[in-house]
Amino acid sequence: MIQDSAIWTSLPVPAFLIDENDRIADVNSAAEGFLNASRKSVLGYPIWDQLAIDAPIEQAFERARKQGTPLFVNDIDVGSGSRAPLQCGLQIAPVVGRPGTMLMLVSPRELAGRMTQSHSVKSAAQSAIGMAEMLAHEIKNPLAGITGAAQLLSMNLAAEDLELTDLIVEESRRIVKLLEQVEQFGNLSTPDFKPVNIHDVLDRARRSALLGFGAHMAIVEDYDPSLPLAYGDPDQLLQVILNLLKNASEAAPGGGTIRLRTYFEHSFRLRRSDGSGHSLPLQIEVVDDGPGLPDDIRSDIFDPFVSGRENGTGLGLALVSKIISDHDGWISVDSVPGRTVFRLSLQRVPKGRQEKENN
């Protein structure tokens, strides 16, 4: 066991202590969450059996051990038996005073990048709001006139010319719809926080999807029945789930399967640049077997106006990200062809608030 347990437990990234035989001597709580396994269940097992690393680093690892030098590996896929790979950075160093023992830190790149990205999404959304508020009146009124004029013209045109006026009307309405969607960022009120049974929200979203846009999909439930109540705005969280289900359904027009999964991850904590942080143990996953996200937009999928669909506005996932950010939560995505996972991490009801609700 590493000596300074307070520092060890406080490390915000998965940390592994590896003995001279490449077996796990200790893990911190973040590593338990990364592996989705308890410390007791992994102690003594070979590290390379517990971590799936998409690169041959064993030789470099052994060289660092023999030479007593640190090893840094950037942009490498690291996963485990129960988790899809994440792009990570590895920091490996010998432990002073313990020959052959190595310390390995796993830093998911997404956790670092998305912290600043969540702020940039808010900033970009605010810019979009300002643009929409400034231009909406000036653009919508002329568009209404253009649409009306095109409809009047169509009354006196031959059938072969109607295609042009129909195009004017269709494109004018599309621009108005785009402006209204951008304005939705500004119209979204702050969350009305209250205890929420997240399974009720998921069931409402599932039923709505199956009656409409997701009628061609199979939606499978994989719920943890012991999950405690979340703390959030049920209507806004419903909007988030509906948006994710709609995206998954539209990605597979020929049909497919969407899995709604919930589970509890006690070690997941969000730490901010100012040192503050809070626990986000409630996990919701929306998993589909569609074609996956295009490579060129995968890292920017939560930014406004970034879309993987033709004629898409690129505002749906930006709105989802904004809502989750307003809930002090976390959203991430992992996507390969045949498996796309959107993961939401939310806080549970604060202890004081839960006691108040029970009284």
C-alpha cells in the first residue's frame, strides 16, 4: 500500500502501483472507477490483463524500469474489459526507494479537453444567442415577405416553373427554423433543481420515441434498479434524452437497436481548474449500433453548428451540452462504427436536500 493514502486517494486521474512482476500492487479510487472494479478484486493481477492498451508499450515500460527513468506516452487508446477505449496520456515513473516498482497515471484526454470545451460551448452558444437576437427581427420579416411573394407568384406559373417558387418557400422556412433553434439557447431557463427518478425520465423519453421518430428502432432498457435519485430539472433532462434518442434514430433509418443503460460509479468526480469539484456518480448511457460519428467532427460534436447530417443545424447536441453543463454534470461520447455511446454523468440529491424531502 502506498504510504500517503490521502494524496493517493485525492489523485484526480486513475493511478496504478505496479510491482516488479508487472502485477498490480495498488490502485486509487479513480482507477477503480476506470476499471469498473474494486481495489480488492484487481490486486495481484497482471496490469496488462486489466488494461487494454492499443500499443506495444511493454518493452518501453521495462526499459524505463531498468534505467530508472520516467516514460510519457501521448494519445494512446486505453480501455478495460468493461469500458470502451478512451484516448489517454500515460505518465510512468519508478517509485523512489522501491526498486522495480512503477507508478502509472492514466489521463483520459477527453477529461482535460472537455473541461475547456464546456466553457467554449457556453461562449459559442452566447455568441449565437446575441447574433440571433440582433438579426432575428431583421431577417424574419423580409423572409415572411419573400415567402408570401413566392406563394403568390406560384398561382400564375406553369407547372414546370413551380419548382423554383417551392424552393424559395422551403429554404425561407428552413432559415426561420434555424433562427428559432438558435434562439432556443437564450430562451432556456436555468434548471429547476429537484429530486428526479431518472428512470421515469428515461421511460417517458422511450415511449415518446417509439410513438414517433424512433418507431423503427428497438429500444432496450438496462437499468440499475438501486440507482438513487438524481438532482436536476426533469423537463430539461427529458429534452436531453429525447435529443439523443432522436439522433440515434436518424443515424439508422433502416432500423437498429438503442440501449438505455444506467449505473452508479462512486469514484467519478468532476474537478475544475480552480480546484473545486463534486461527485457525479449517476451514469446514463445511450448506446446505438449505427454507423458512428464522422471522424472529422467527432472531437467537435458538441459545438454549435457542427453536424454529421446533411442539412443538419448542428444545434441539438450543443443544446444538450449546455443543459448538462447547467446541471453541473458531464457529457462524453465514444464512437466507432457499430457502437456510439453518449454518457451523461449527474449528481445525486445532496444529503441535506434529501433529508428535507423525507421530512
